[in-house]
Amino acid sequence: MTIRQNGDIMNTRDRKQREIQEREAKILECARPMFIEGGYNGLNMDRLTSLLEYSKGTIYNHFSCKEEIIITLAIQTLEKRLAMFQKASLFQGTSRERIAAIGAAAELFVKTYPDHFCVEQTIRLDSIWDKTSEERRNLMSNYEHRCIGIVGGIVRDGVSRGDVHLGESATPEEIVFGLWSLSVGGYSIITTSNSLSELGISSPYEMLRRNFNRFLDGIQWQPLSTEVDYDAVYDRVTREVFGNELQQNAV
């Protein structure tokens, strides 16, 4: 086989791979609003076939069932969240300010992708989760673990710097779990509940920020929120770290 023939084969493979990726992206682009509007039952493979003018075989070559589509929608946004956490972790400041930077990234993620928790809550149902492939389940777990790992790294940095003293009664993993619980619980409620204002919760994002600060103040992570304006840190992170993303989303 000549070098030219080998190059032609490589180009053909690359082109086919691009075509596969483009088709998958179109399927997901069409499926996301369908799922958000109608939930699990609203996502219909026959309707996807009709809207995209693809054959059923083509769609099933990419996704063997609609559960595979739903988990891939979750993976799409988790990939974006990981990228945002990675950028936020590079913020220059005290360990507590870096944790605040992760909080700013998490808040911005929810505001940018408000449908994510709806997708994730659905895919976590055993009846749906069990129908997804092990490969995609592992990929989803990998993104989640890497996000948690970033937070854990900052907690350990805070301990090593002497900004927070856990003693023998707590571990970094417990602190990460506390922050994770607040984040997932708070943002899930914010994005899926329509009755917060009726409960007297008019500014849920600000209230969640205050609860994060109460938690971190409670374990004496220095400097305390009485000494530093962490809302200003959030604003600074949003502006300095994610300014370009905000401009792109506004276009």
C-alpha cells in the first residue's frame, strides 16, 4: 500500500468519524428540548426519526434506547461542569476564596444549564439507570468523581495551609460531602420547584450562598465570612474567570 493510499484511507475514516459525531450531536440537540418539555414519556424515538428525517436504524446505531439518550444529555452538561470547575480551581486566592470560586462556578453552571438537574434526577431512577450501558454509566460517574476530586483537593490545601483545622473528629471527605449535599440539594430544589416564593424564598441563590458560608464558618475555615465579602469574590470569579463564557452565551 502506498503512502497516498494510506492517507486516503485515513481521510475516509476521519470523515466518517466526523459524520458520526455530527449525527449524534443533531440527535441530542433535537432530543434535549423534547425531554425538557415532556419528560421521560415525552422523549419519543419515532418522533425523533420524523423530525430528523433519519431512519430508525440510524438513530438506534447511535443510541440503543431513549435511556441512552437521556444519560448522554447528562454527560454533555457534566463535561461542561468539569471544565468550569477546573477553571475555577485555578483562581488565585486563599483556600477559602478558591472554594468560593468553585461555588461561583457551580452557581453559574446551574444558571447556564438549568435543565441539568431534571435530566440527572431522571437518569438516577433505577428503572432508567439499569437500561443504560455500563460504558456511559462509567463516563458519567467519572465526570462526577473528577468534580468532587477538585473540591477535595482544595479542602486538603486548606488543611495543609492551616486555614481550617479538622482535628480528629472530621475528614476532608466529610467536608466535601457536606458541600456536595448543600449544592446538589439546593440547586435541585431551585431548578425543579415552582413554589419557593410562596415559602418566602425570594432570592434562593443568595440564600444558598449564605448557607455555604454558615457551613464553612461553622468549621472555622479562615477567613470567615464576617471578615471577607464572599459575594464580592463570587462576582470577581464570574467576571474574571468566566467573563468570556458569559459573553458567548449572551450572543
